[in-house]
Amino acid sequence: MSGKVDFDEHTENYNKLLRESVGFFSENDAYFARYKVELVHKAIPAPPARILEYGCGIGRNIPFLKQYFPDAVIEGSDVSPASLDMARQEHPDNTFFLEDGSYEGEGYDLIFVASVYHHIPPSERQAATNSLAKRLKPGGSVYVFEHNPYNPVTRRIVNNCIYDADAVLLKPAELKSLIRKADLDLTALAYCLFIPPKLSALIWMEKHLGWLPLGGQYWVCATRPG
């Protein structure tokens, strides 16, 4: 998760920058965190005992991971020490560690990766994926959410966002290839974030649109055989 953007510089105003970038879609910047965790909660076949959020930043997703998986041990990792300091202050009951690509602890049932890969230089993405695969328990799954490069609105947001200055968007085909080369089984791929919450009467349509490559983001699930 290395790159040109120094996330330590944006730690204090990360939420403000996020609201400015995606406010047209939802004024509630927590909407995206809840949306993704809820999606995983509905998709995963069994409650995970151990969860890692890879690239957790300041911990915006942690409250929702705790809400939807209350019995799980939840940890977070990131390359930004300042972001991790803030995450520890906000969530003192959880464990956070600096990401260096290695891990010697117990395996995870679930690894949650939200909008991280586009910050990883393309030359380093396979190594990062291999590292995630090794951290999974046999039968464990990694859920990856990424910006949809086919969506022109998403591309505009990324191009105008300060902390996306180093972003190199990846197509689903690239992510599928990374997963396959890491000896993981691809079990799901779908597009998401079609309907803004202010059009709540139409939210029910989301679950029927996953095949359509026009969502703001897409997600994949990959499982370690075993």
C-alpha cells in the first residue's frame, strides 16, 4: 500500500475531504462504510471469528464491522502511522498494526479491503494479494471493494480528490487475475453503489443490478481453498 500520497498529511481532515468528494451521492459520509459492511454481512456464509481490515485508515469502517460481527476479533492495518494513531484513539478495544507486507499472527476468516487497491502501485499489487491470501485461514474469504473505472462520475471524483492523487484504477479483469495468481478461488464479482440514499424508495433495485458495469464501485469475494 505504498504510493505518492502521504496519508499522514490528510489524517485530520480525511472525513471532510470525503464529504466534499462524494457529497452529491450521500451527505452522510458513513453511508458508504455501512453499505459495504452490510453487503459483506449478507454475502458471507458463516459468521467470521477473526477479521482484518486491510488498509483501515482512521478506522471509519470499524464501528460497522463491530456492529455486524459483534462476536468477532477485529484488527486493522495500514501504512499510515498517523491514521493508525487516530484509529487506536477512537477504538481502543481493537488491535491495529503498521502494514509492512508481512504477518506472523493467526489466520483470518475474513479480510475486508475497501478502496485500497487503487493506491497500491500496479507493480506491487500481486505481492499484496499474495500476502492477503497467506493470511486467510483455509476456507476464509477476502472481500475487496474498488472504484469502477467504467463509471465516468467515479473517474471524475478520483481525478479531483487530493488523497487519490496517486490512484491508478484497476478493472475487474485485473483484480480477477491477481486473485487467480494468488491461488484463491473467485466466488463472486458484482457492481454496486447505483442508487443514492436520498432515493430510498429505489434502494431495493441495488441487489438486482450487480451485473451492470455502471455502479460507482465493484466488489469481489475470493476464498482460500481448504
